[in-house]
Amino acid sequence: MMSQINTVRELVDYAAAKYGEKDFCRFVKNGKIECRTYSRFREDCLSICRYIRSIRKERLHIAFIGSTSYEYITCLTGMIFSGNVVVPFALDISVQEAVSLFEDADIELLFCEDAFTEKAAEIQSLYPGLKEIVSLGNAEWFEEIFEKYKTGSFWNGLSKIREYPDHCSLIVYTSGTTGVRKGVMLSNRNLAANTCYNEYALEDTDVSFSVLPMHHVFCYACDVLKTLYDGGTLCLNGEMKNLYRNFLLFEPTIMRIVPALCKSILTRIKITQKHDPSLSPREAAEKVVGRNFRRMISGSAFLSPAIIDAFEEYGITVRQGYGMSECSPRISTSDFSDNENKYSNGRVLSVNEVRVSDGEIQVKGPSVMLGYYKRQQETEDAFTEDGFLHTGDLGYLKGSHIWLTGRKKNLIILSNGENVSPEELENRFIDDGIIKEIVVVGENDRFVAQVFPDLAFAEANGITDIENEVGKIVDRVNLSLPTDRQISEFRLTKTPFERTSTGKIKRSVFYY
């Protein structure tokens, strides 16, 4: 089927034809669960497509800003249907950054939810290229749009447009760990290829729980598009404050997650068991994540093997995947069937070719980006002469599994010419509760650790001399390291490290 699906619209058509009246999406409205079927989702996406083309028929670059909801994913998908280029941003983007990125992306039209309209007006006053702002109302406003522009309406013909699978349809700005954000251009074919594969499909009985920001391609492609292809049901969490309430309300079977949230869930389960020792490990887990929850897919950053092992006690299997926006985004996916490689970064997707050259993972295939928007030189630099994408990630292949060891740009180069990955050093501290965040940098042929301690952990465990406790941990880790790779000094900080919107630490802050 994969070769027959080349666009997001073809994917939605396929899903509606195959799964029809089955629940595609569930969400909470007025304290109750509402459902939308596969057929209804397709119809609503087409209505959005017609609505957008009733405003402007020419191809535009449209900024889209809002919080995750059924209406959000319908609107984003309908925009892609319409043949325009969609550029999603986080709801908390500042006016200054929005002006800069709108200009970079040549934005002409902005769709935003009501909460953003004040900022939108300020952006328009500073960026004259923004010709029009459409404020997306509440769910009732969307229902009016869905009804007015439905199939068979006066506007029906506006959804009959020619699709170009290899034209840019989505621009996603990289998270900017180095301080420079670039627009990754993705086509319909990129998104379809990265979604429509069968080797590692979810069961059509799976109920996925979506908690990550939908403006990231990781969440949109993996939660929304992959669910459409596999035939599962997607539950939208909405605001993070409702996470644990919604776990019990939706009773999902699986979710995609980042390590920080993974660790938070594990802590909550442990606290639940501590408060009621009569509970078995599985019973404690079910009080937190519901009766059916069994699997988690982790991405974005390193996940400690200790956390993977700890969850097994509670009947929950956690595996890692690996990807980047430039690959739409998956390069590998979690492998729940291979226990031997359970600490790996996943099994390589067969849709792409993956190799390791000079220690760097490189990728070639239909899910690899078109390039960086308006950055020809950077696009050329991103690829090898034979067309493989430089991921910038260091690692190795063991069979069909990827094992990451660090980032090429983060390498610390010693005066003797030796290259050291700071992540390999940092990961040795990941299981120590008192060390909440750590970054290792090189200074004059020495390794210096910047540490943000976990004050709540210290209080819970009666630790009053945090500096002394961290020192003991550093000494213990140093015993396992060669002399030339030991941590020479550590510095405590009182504030969390600055992070990107995907939770990655901005390392550029630590280099002067």
C-alpha cells in the first residue's frame, strides 16, 4: 500500500475507506469524552480545505498557531490538503521571534486561536508581509465551518485540486540547540513515506495517548498520520495539567513520550506504591496510567536503561526511537519484539537507507527533507556527494538497530587530537537522583560539569549538603573512567538549563 499513497490526502482517503465509522480521535469536551470517526475526520479536513481556498486560491505560506485539539489537527491536515505551505509554531512564541521567523518563511496569512490574536496584531504591525489574520474561534465556530463547507455544498469544487507530492507542503523550524533555527521543507511524499509502512505497525485495537506539542512533526506524523494508517484510536490530552486525569479517563494502551516525562510518570507510580504498600507494582501503575497501558515510545533525548528496566516491574515496556525533523521525522522506530536490543535507539525503518560513515549516521530515502528554506548553501552542506543526509549524530549499527553515542557538533576535541562525546560522559550520571540536569564542557583540556540539582529529591531523602553529595557521585563515576576523561570540576547552578521547545538543552549557552 505504501507505494500507492503519496500524499497526506491520499492517506486520509485510504484511512476513511478502510476504517470508516471506527473512532479515529477522542478528546474531552465539557468533562466528557467525544469521538470523531475516520469518515468524519476526512470530511472535516475537506471542509477546512474548501474554507481556506475560499479565502485565497493562490498558493500561500500560512502560519498556524494554536494548542492541540481535534480542531487543530483537522485544520493542519486541511491546510495540507489545500495545496498551501503550512508553517506551524508554538502558541507561546514571542512577538520578536515570530516576526523574525515569519519574515524568514515569507508568511502571508496567519491562522491562530483567539488567545493569540493580541500578539498577532502586534506581529502584523512589525511585519508588513503578513496580509491577513484569521482568528480561529471555539469548537462551535469550527462546527459552522464544517457544515457550511461540507461535501455537496456550494463550495464543493474548491477541494478538487491537483496534488504535487514532491512540492513543499510543510515547513518545520528546527529547535535551535545552537541558537540558529532553520526551516525544514517537507513534502507530501516525505510525510507519506515516513508513515505508510507495515513492518512495525501498531495494532488497530491500540489506543494512543497524544501528549506532545502538535506543532512538532514528531507528534503530528507519529501520532496523527501513523494512527490513520494503522487504524488505531488517538486520544488527545490537551493541557498537561490534565495528564493524569486523562490517563484514567481514556485508558490508553500506548503513548509517545520524551524522557523527562517518562521519568515523571515513573516517579508518580513509585510514590503511589509507597503510599499504599498493599498494592502490587501493576496495581500501583494502573492507578496512575489506567488498566490497559502497556507501552511507551521515547524519543528526543537519551533514555536511561535503568528507567527502561524499572518500568518492566510495573508491566510497562519502554523502547526508544530515533529521528529528526529533516527525516519527517523517523529514522528508526521502537522495537518491542527484540529484548536483546531493548536499550538501542530502535530498528531502522525500511523506507530509507541508513549507513554509518566516519562514525556519523547518514540517511537517504523518500522521507528525507527537500532542504532548508532559502538556505541553498546549508542545504548543500547537509548532504553528501552521493545524496545521504548528514544527521550530525554519532553512533553505530548493530544489525538493523541504531545505537547513538552523541552529537558530532558537541564533540570536545582535546589538544592530543582525541575526540570525546560529552553525552557519553553525561549519560553516566543520568540515574543519580540528586543530579537533575548535567552538561559537560571542555575547558583547557579538562572536563567540567555544569549541574542543576534536584532539590525535591534532596529534601525527600534528607540531603542537606548538596554540593558534597554531587561530589561523591562525580568521584564514583570518575573511578569508572580513564584518567584523561574524568570530570575535573563541577559547578552547581540554581536554575534549570535553557531548553528548546522539544526539551533539548541549548548547549550554545555553555560556550563562550
